Amino acid sequence: MTDLDLCYLSATDAVDAFKAKTLSPVELMEATIKRAEQVEESVNALTYTHFDEAMDQAKAAEARYAKGEETGALEGLPIGIKDESDIEGKPTSIGSLILKDYVAESTSVGNQRIIDAGGIVHARTATPEFCCAGFTWSRLWGVTHNPWNPDFTPGGSSGGSSASLASGTSSICTGSDIGGSIRIPASTCGLVGYKPPYGRNSDDPPFNLDFYCHTGPLARTVKDAIKLQNVMCGPSPYDISTLRPKLVLPSEYESIKGWKIAYSPDLNSFEVDTEVRKNTEAALDVFRSLGATVEEVDLKWGPHILEAAMGYLEHLFGGYMSKLLAEHADDMTSYGRLFAERSLDSTAQDFVATLEVAGEMYMTLGPLLEEYNVLICPTTNLPAVKADFDQTKDKVMINGKEVNSMLGWVMTTPFNVMSRCPVLTVPSGHASNGVPTGIQIVGRTYSDEDVFQAALAYETALGGWFNEAVKRPNI
């Protein structure tokens, strides 16, 4: 196995090889760091790196495996942690010049669970400023590029995580999703990304109390997403929103033969690129080949659902950022500053109206999901925007029509509104520009296992992703 093969080895297979003593955590870490040194100049997925410390930890993990000691679920794996959550004694920037000198005094619950499970944080992954965009560039760290086509974004806000996984510089990565920030980059980079139901995974205050906000895994395989999700999930005494008991997902599932799958090509709300639609329909054929029935449905939603979601995000998330305007407006990115400024016009009545729309949406989605096992739709309705896209001045055109520049090119945000529904994104193919496309598998509220059962059947039928040289970016 070459060093490059090691870099794309699944986290699940790597841990199995560690236990079988056919691979050492040191060998994997050396290959991963070497890969980062080769591609980071062109990809720019990583912010802070901790390579020397990571090598020391890999040697300690190697010794534990050699002695047959008890090891954690992630023991010895290089894990990219989004540069958003804290690790005690380490810098966290959230992509902002304002926080360029910040060093964390404590460790976020999810990160502590990863460290306790033996995961090695060799690097932090890039994010747009305060994670408030569907692309990844900042004044502090520059532009992050999509490994499949560097002219385009790897998505956002967990774009550093997706670019790292797609370029082979992490075995598995974390993300967070407040409007699609796990699922957008999973789609644009050909990955698996999971938005758990609200409360399944812990987050830091105050956004643990925002039901749009979810932390979760990004991975190259479905089983890797399960592995990391099982570590991140569970109740925390530091997060009142977290659910009891802890849900442990199995890694093996029965056939989906006989399932009924609902399909919405556009959620009755979005303009969808013809290549995205074509790839989605090809993915649906795979589900049909597995014995499932696929039926197109009418959710009776409309363009107003995105307007309501934007209103919610601007009121809460923008409101949180707006307190920085007085002192730091000139330090902010163009998109971050505009997002904060828009919140100043939001009223309590505007906020309540967004909740009314959420209730209206579930009045059709809820009954539909009682009739069907899952709902499938595209993840993004355009493969990707340009890497340096600026939503404050650039337009987004789909099929010759202009759409909302902020989140009008993605179909993820409605399921932040429907936050108790688990949503798993998996690849559906590639556009003619080389950028991957993806589908969302949406489950009934808190029915996590259903979306993983569907995704694993689909992945198995396709033979997986990244496990052969021809299935990887040519970088």
C-alpha cells in the first residue's frame, strides 16, 4: 500500500489494521503529514497544525496497540477538528481576524470525547468567518479550494474539513451545521456528511440552545461517519439540550428491499441545475435496484421557506455577531459584516414569523414521513460557487435565473428548520466541471438509523468512494 493509499484509507479500516498490527498509527500519521505538506499550498484546508505533537501521540498509540492495551474507538487516527470549537491551550480563530490571538481555556465536549477516544488532533480545519457562509475564505486564512476543481469552493462552513478529507490530509473530520454547513461541503467534495437531530450531539453555549445548530461528522465512508457520530453523541452535564439515553448506531443493517422512498426534486422551493437533477435521478435508480419504491411527492412548500430560514438566522446568529460591530466592524469580512448588520433590522415579530413557517412546513413533511421510510432530494441545487465567491456582491445563476446569493444555491437550510429530522448527505456523481454533487437522505424525527440504513445500502451498491485511485481528485 502506497503512502497515498494510506491517506485515503477509511478510518474504520485503519483502526482494524492497527488492531491487526498490519499498520502503525505512526505510519499513517507520517503519510498524512507528508500529504498535507504536498497539497496544502494549493488546497489551503488547514489553519493551525500540531504535527510534532501528533507524531508523539501516534507513537504512544502505536505502543498501546503493540502491548495489546485497551484502545479507544478512534485510537491513533489523524482527525481534523473544525477551527470553531475549543481545545484547551490551543488557538481557535473561527476564521476571524478578531480572534487571531485567542487561546482556549477549556475543551468543548465533543472535542474532549474525540480526544478521550484516542483521536489525534493533528490539525484544525478552515472555516469562513464565524461559520456564516456556504463557502470557505477569510481575511485571516485566505481561500480554501475544492480538491476536485480548485476554481470552486469546497463548500462551507465546514469547508476546510471537506477539502482535507477529499485531499487525503485527515482520516475523518468534524463539522457543524446551522444552515447546511456539514452537508454543503460533503456534497461539493463527494463525501458523507451527517446532520444529527437537534440535541443528539453536544455544542457550546449559546448555540447549543439554537435548534438550527448541529455538530456532526464528515467522512469518506458511511461507516466512518457512524464511527465518529457514536463518539460525539450523547448527553452532557454541560449541555441542557442533549438527549438521554445515548444512541449507539450499528454498523451493519438489513436490506432496504420493500422500502418506500419519497423524492422531491426541488422541495417545491428551489431552481435546480440540470446536472444536479440528472445525478439525483441516477442515484434514485440505485435505490430502485435495491428493491425500494421511489415516488415523487409534493411537499407544498414554496420560496418563502428560505426567506423564513434566513430571517431566523439573521435574527439569532446575526444578532450574536452584531455585538462585534461597534469595535470590530473594520476587521470583519464583507459577508460577516453584512450578516451582522442585517440583524439590526430584525424584530421580535419577524422572529416569531419564522417559527410559524416552521410549523407550517412540518404539517406536510411530518405526515409524509409516516407514509415513506425516507425522503430524498438534492443537497445543493448548483454543484458549487467559485472558491472566492462573495455573497455581498456576486450573483448566483442557475439555469439562467438569479437566485438568493447566500443560501439560494443549496437545499440544506429547510432541514435546519426541520431540525429534529436526521439528514445524511452522500455523493450522487460529478458535474461536467469535475465538482461532485450529492443527495440528502431525510428521516423521521430522531430516526437516525433509517438514514444510515439507506445510505449504507446505497454506498455498498456503488462500491464506495475514494477507495480506488480513479475515484480521487487528481491533485
